[in-house]
Amino acid sequence: MGGGSATSAESPDGEVSLVECTVPPPPRCRCGTRFAESTTALALRGVPDSVRGLFDGKAFCTVGCVRVEFLEMFETLDGMLDSPAEAMLSDLRPSYSELARLFADLAHE
């Protein structure tokens, strides 16, 4: 695996991609895997500003963990339907659509 830091700037072609990056401690993957100092992990690159905050500071040990992160985000947003929070969902629909596009882009990796 390669080293170096990953940036979260949007890629020129507008597609999201997974990149290898060196993570500073003490980040851990969503699954609980801890990354030692200078460990190489996966991070998302090309994430649009509208949803970048959802991924800032996150590193993943496998592509499977990235996919589960997306699926949980979808589940959370879906859970807001038919709830008092549904009024907020109209504001989140563009973000939901962007997440779906990013998830589809990752399926091609």
C-alpha cells in the first residue's frame, strides 16, 4: 500500500474514488480496527462539498467498511421519513442524491 496523505478535494472528473492514505493516530475504522501511526488506510477522494462533512476525518480498513458506512447513512435518512424530522429531509434530498451517486461510483471500483 502506498503512503502519503489523501485530500478530500473534488476530483476533476467529478467521480469519487478510494485512495490509500497515511492516517495519524488515533483514528479507527468504523468496524473498530485501530490504525497505528503511519498506517495506510482507505479514504474517499472526490467527495463534493455538499456531503464532505460526513466523511471528514474518516478512514476505512476495507472497501466493505466504506460500503457499510454509506448504507448506514441511507438507513438513517430513510428513518427520518414519516417522522417529525421529515421536514428536514427535503433539505437533505440533494445530499441523499449525492450520496447515492457516490455509492454508485464506488461500485465501479
